[in-house]
Amino acid sequence: MKKFFQEIKADIKFKSAGPGQKLTDPAGQNVPKGSLAWRPARMERSAPGKEAREKAPKEKANPPALKQPRQGPTDEAQMAAAAALARLEQKQPRARGPTSQESIRNQVRKELRAEAAASGNPESPGTNAVPEPKEEGAAHLAVPGVYFTCPLTGATLRKEQRDVGIKEAILSHFSTDPVAASIMKIHTFNKDRERVRLGVDTIAKYLDNIHLHPEEEKYQKIKLQNKVFQERINCLEGTHEFFEAIGFQRTMLPVPGQDDPEEFYVLSEAVRGQPQSLDRHKEQLLRAEPVRALLDRQRRVFRPSALAAQFDLPGDFFSLTAEELRREQRLRADAVERLSVLRTKAMREKEEQRELRKYTYTLLRVRFPDGCLLQGTFYARERLSVLYSFVREALQSDWLPFELLASGGQKLSEEENLAFNECGLVPSALLTFSWDVAVLEDVRAAGAEPDGSILKPELLAAIEQLS
């Protein structure tokens, strides 16, 4: 069929090129061979005869007749041609995009560079941050923002204030407990966890040598210019404060074979008589964890409302920090390899769940049988067991078994203990509280009435109207 249309096009072009010219004619010799005006005369296609040779000059002498305009194809012919071309296109393989790993990498690199450039400007298109809500709608937000609680002072901190607030609390703790404060500083101020682990193990080794060899003088002092000390300990914030807090003193001591003295940490005489204190401080250092601000649940109770399923969230629930943005870009860069291989259903589902991890927080509401709503803020990676505990703390009878149902009646089992982002409960969701059907009759037989208000009275006293 395609060849048929090509022949039709060639014939049309041949007829529209004008009258033919003989190669022996002077006019025909000046016409380039490759041009459309050049073509053998139609009469040359047949066997040349005397009548044809005599007739040709006569035809040439006559003025060329006006060419009649060629009628276009009918509507039926156009429809048939379009259908034929469509069938040909379906048979031909479609052009595929670049499938080589190198071309895919180049494309993803371009996208990542564009996103990185756009991330510097919050108003640039393509940024991962969701615009802040308008000021006139701030009063109707479901929650004013994401807040945290400092575990040392109990102060409430906004999301952008948490790191500074924690550091200030640790520094202020030096006046009351310098050992504990220095340990918290080592684990919190230094972000490289592997380097912290190596430094802490080295300090523990120093203290073990003092405890195991209390009479040997060489274990009672530490040379500050020692290569191991410089590479593993001196580079960490808080290590010098720790040594001074547990009883070491900086002293300049002579070094054999050197003219100039060097600086050492020397254990004081008072601490040498109490080796058990060093062992206690060592265990504190090894067991310590970074001090992290605790997420404020911002627990609220609302009256029954038709707006229960509507969530107007602030930008804190969506905007990514610089570290979170880099992690998101790394995950997208890792997707380069997956684009060049076939993926199973399990692989696709895993990637879909990974997409849900871009949400850091989620706002959840639980509707009780009387219509009241319990609201709280959670990390998107927290487990269902945390939500069950949150609800159980609000019940008058926290021993009664219950169930939580997602939209569509899907049961969220506490035993499965999935993360909220794995259940699709991000960045917000409305759940339904339901008593366990298996024990509902037994509860009613015991005199309890679970169909009424089941929240604690102090929570109902602070109930609000959802707007």
C-alpha cells in the first residue's frame, strides 16, 4: 500500500514538470539532468518510428496548450487514503525514547541540576516546597504548624527553631552537670555518626587502660598531639569538655628527646583514687544517644462537624529541609538504574511506597461513635501502634479493645504495625473508631455503654468547634 502511494506521488510530479525535451535539442542540452524540467519526451517511451519523428517537430512548433487543472481527490478517496495511512502507521514500530543507561543518566542529571538551581529560589517553578498558605486563611488551618518539645527544658519550639533550641539547652546544662552536658554535646553536635562512634570507642579505650592499670603512669596521661587523638577525638565537639569534666587537667610536660614540652591531659590525683567513677562515666558515654526534640502531638478534640474530612495544612507539612531535599534527589538518582530494567509488580509497589516517604509529617483525625473528633500530629514514618496508643490514652476505659478503620472501611490492624506512609495516611487522613465486634456484647453485658461519649472528661472540657 505504501508503494502504491509513492507511485501515485511520482506520477503526479512527472505530469506537473511540463512538456518533455529531447536530449538532441539545443534547448534540452541546457537543462540540468537532475532538475524537474528535465525528462525524456513521453513519445520516446515507445519504439521510435518515422511517423513519430515527423510528428514531433510539428508538435513542438505549435504553441503549448494550456494545462487543465487537475481535479483533487474526492472525499471518499481522501477517507480511504487516510485509513490506509493509519493502518501503515500502526504496523510500523513506534519510535522509542533513549533506553541506554548513559542517555537516561544524562536526562536525570539535567532534571536534578534544574531542581537544585530552582531550590535556591522559593518562588521558582519545580521546587519541592509547597507555597505557604495565604495570610487570610491562616485562622482556618487545621493546625498552626509543626511544633516540638525540648526534652531538657520542656520548651515548645517551632520546626525551624528545634536545632538551635536543643543546642542552647545543652550548653546551659553545663552549669549543673558538666559530664552529662559534654556527653550530650558529643552525640548531638557532631552529625557524622560513624566518626562519633569511632571517637567514643577511643575514649572508652583510654578509660579502660586507666581502670585496668591504675599504677602505671603512662596510662594516666594523654598526649594531645598524638596522631590517634588528633584524628579521632580532637575533631569532635565536646570531647575536651568531657575530659576536663571527668577529672583530666591540661599540663605542659617535657618529652624525652625534645627541647620543647608538649601539652598533655593528666588525670588528677583526686580521681585516681576513684577509678569506679571513670568506669561509670565511660558507660554513660557509650550508652548515650543524640538529644532530639520531641514532636508535639498538639492533641485537640472537636465537636461533630461536616468538615471532618477537610484538611487545610500549613507549609510545614510539605516543605523539605536541605537534608531531606538531598535525600530525595539521591532516591531519584538511584531510579536511573531501575529505568533500564524490567520491574516486577513487587518492585513497582515498593517504589510507590517510596514516593510516599517525601511527606515528613501527617495530621490524623479519629471520629468516634458520637461524632467527636480526636486530632494529632505524627511523623509519616511512625507505626500504627503509636496511633493506637495515642487513642487509648484519650479513652475513659483504655482497656477496652477497639479498631481503627481507614476510608472505605479498611481495617488498620495494630498487629501489622505498618507505617502511616505505607498505609497511605499522608499527609492527612480521617479514620473511624469502632469497638471490637467480638467483645462488644460482653462489654454491654458488663454494664458499659460504649455507644456514648467515651473520651476522658478533661478532654471533653476543652472541646473545640472545627472551622
